[in-house]
Amino acid sequence: MMERILRLLFGLKLRWLMLIANLVGVMIAELLASMIYRWVEGEITFGVHVAATLTVVMTVTPMSVVMHRLLAVIKDREQSLISANRQIQSRNKRFRSILEMSVALQSSDELAEFLQCTLTTLYRIYSDCDFAIIVHGTRANVVRNFAVHGLSSNEVDILLGLRGELIHQNYPPVQQTLLQLPGNLESRWTFYSLWGRANRLIGTLIIKGPVAFNEEQDVMNVLVRQISVAAENKLLAIELEKLASTDALTNAYNRGYLERELRNQILLSRSSPDMGFALFVIDVNGLKHINDTYGHEEGDRAIILVAKMLRRVSRESDVVARMGGDEFVLLCPGTSKKEASVLLERIREQERQAFIEIVQGENKEKIAIKISIGLASSDEVAGEQVMRSADDAMYQDKKSFYQSH
């Protein structure tokens, strides 16, 4: 019974408790005053009760009001201090996370690992939000890398499909499209551009949070700068790695660099169909005949010519690599089978004009350079099967070449 009474009392608001206390106080004071008066005078009239009650009310009520106001001020002050302390603790936690992120980001070897580490840290700071980071490529339809935490596949498809808007920092159309998805009306989308040196846009950070999400601008500015600097450092390291990963004879990339880039493209292709890639396997026909007849130096000239031809038709985002001997691979990020077929025609056009001139004494001979090509893309086979499929197609093309010559 007592427990139920206490629950009832503690469940009431402060002002109601004060009112009850006042009434109880008046009753007790009136009772005591009456008892004292009777002890002194020996009898109690109705007027004594009225006088005692009014005196107590006139005395206790102003004091109760003052106490109520004072307690309310103290309570508000206490709540303000608690709220301020929580905000300070939250900010300190976020800044500590930023410092931890700084160390973790520097220890991430791969760009993909760096992005996932970044999103894990962001989620630790803002656990009620979802995130994505897009590292833009050199072309609008090419994504250098992409990482996501918590977003749906539909949201990912929209972000990748509208990456041209993100590159131009035209965020309202992207936000409006995202808000049209079921369940997104209660969400808030925030976009932060990641800038490198010389005001070069290198990526976009996307945050999906509740409508009430109120990011602290100073904390977010530190976070965005930290991510931008670390991302650019990773990109610069990749560029340096490119310089160290070139084939000495042809200046094409070597096999190790190609395998790393192919691995990255396979991971990206799993994220979304828009992140697909195409791959060419190219092999020089008749190289053994050139080596045996004219010497290995002329064979090397033929290999160099093919490498130059591939670089001439490829785009900045493409990877031309020498796998070894007379075999090359052309990796094309963000490219469909249909788009790659156009590039295939350009390679064949270059092939029709490819010759090496061999001088032997007074004799000059032009040797036509012919190549076998196999093409495959991730929009027709799984990303892990693209290399094998292109290699098989190249051997079929080589077989047809030798059957017709």
C-alpha cells in the first residue's frame, strides 16, 4: 500500500506536490494553533478556527510560492548543467574519435580499406546515421572507389546514377530523388564535398540521418578536412605506385598493378551494376616468327608498338598493362560491353595502320603487326569471371587468325 502511495506521489508534477504540501501544512498548522489556544484559554470559538486558518494561509502561501519558484529555478539550472555536460562529453568523445581516426586512416594501406575505416569511425560518432563516400574518377561516369554503411541498395543505385550531379555539387535533385523512396520522408540527407589541393574535388561524403539530426558544424568541418587530406594522400600514394609499377620495355603497367586494379573493380561491380567494367586481353600474332627471322630486337619493337597503340586509344581512367611476353590487358572502369565494342573498333582501326619497318642492308621491309583480342565485361558475366572470359575469347580469335593465314 505504501509503495503504491509513493509511486503516485513521485508520478505527480512538482507543482501538484507543492499544492498538496500546502494543504497538509495548513491543516496541521490550524490544528496546532487550535490546540494551543484551547490549552491557554480553555475553549475554542468558530472565529478562532477562521483566524488561525487565514493566518496560516496568508503566511504559508507566499512562502510556498517563493519556494516553488526557487525550486523550479534550481531544477532548470540543474537540467541546463546536465545538458551542457552531456554536450561537452559528446563533443569530447567525437574529437577523440577524430584523433583515433587520424591514426587509423594513416595505417590503411588500400583506398577501399581507408574508406571502410572512415565510415566505421563516423558510425561510432553518429550511430543513428547511415553513410556513403564516393571517390570520383577522372570521368563523370567513372567512380574511383565507393564505400557504404547502412544504406539500401536502392539508395546506392540513386547515388551512383546521379554522381554527375554530385560532381557538380548540384545536391537538391539528388536529395529530392532520395526522399521519394519509401520510408525516407523522415530522413535528412547531407552532402559534404571532399576537396584536395588546388581546389580539386576528389569525392563526396553523404550522410543520411533523422530529421532532428543536428550535426555540430565545427566537428563536421574537422571531420571533412581530415577525410579530405587522408583521401588525397591515398590517391597520391596510388599515383606514386603507378610510377613504380610500370613495365621497363613498354611503359605500360605491370601485372601486379593490374591485379590490384582488377580486384578493386570486381569489388565495385558487386556494389551496383552501374559500377561495371570491361576488359580486353590482347596478344601479338606471329611474334615468334619475327623473333626467329629478324631477331628479338625487332620483336621488342613490335611489342612496344602494340603498347603505344593501346595507350593511344585508351582513356585516362583505363589501365594498359603488360601481363608478360607479348600479352597485354586493357582494363576499362565504368564501361559496358556496348561501350567497349566501340573501343574495340578503334583498336582494330589502329591495328590496320600498325607496321614496323625492318632494314637489312639496302632492303627495307614493312611487317604488319596483327593482334588477337578477347573482350568481356561485368554486365555479361560475374566480375570474377571477366578475365577468364576475355582470355578464352582472345584464344578463339587467335585460332581464327591462324586458320585464315
